[in-house]
Amino acid sequence: MWAPPGGGIDPDERPEHTVVRELHEELGVDIEVRGLIGVFGGPKFRTTYPNGHQVAYVNAVYGCALAGGVLTPDGEEITDARFATEEELAGLPMPAWSPRVLPQAFAWWRERWSA
């Protein structure tokens, strides 16, 4: 399953600091947060754990730029990593929420950072 990297917020941590920490921990890269793309939730963000417990996630999605490091999966939470173009997304097995979020992320980036 392919998905954008992310993770939970530590107590008292700001969400934009979480994305910096998580990408460093999981992928060995340093990033610069460029802005909040959006906050997403709803039926596509539900999951059921093996024990039957159901939860619904709220995802804060940030636009980020690579600032350093080498893309290296941690081997625990992330086993493989790569950059993908918008056109490649359709061929990747992804969580149900991805088609709702990723097109908006690519559009956000084009509107603000494309020359």
C-alpha cells in the first residue's frame, strides 16, 4: 500500500512540527513546511482495526519542500519510498482517502510554487 508519510502528534506538539519530525524519523529527510493544504476527514477516513475497534481520522495535509537528507525508509513504519508524479498515482494501490486529498495537494503546489 502506498500512502503519503505521516503520523500522530506528540503531546503539546504543533501539527507543522509533527510533519517535520515524522518525515525525518520515517524517511531520513529534512523538510521545509510551505503551508497547510487542508484538513480532511469523513467516511473515506474511517478504519477498522483487527480487534474490531473503529476510528475516524482527521488529516492535516501540508505542502513541504525537501531541504536535505537522503530518502531512506526506516524499515519499521516505512519499507519503501519514492517520489511519484500525479500521473503515476492512478497505478498505485493507495488508501481510500488518497484520491480525495492528493489531487488537491498537487493543485495547491502548482498554484503556489510552479514557475
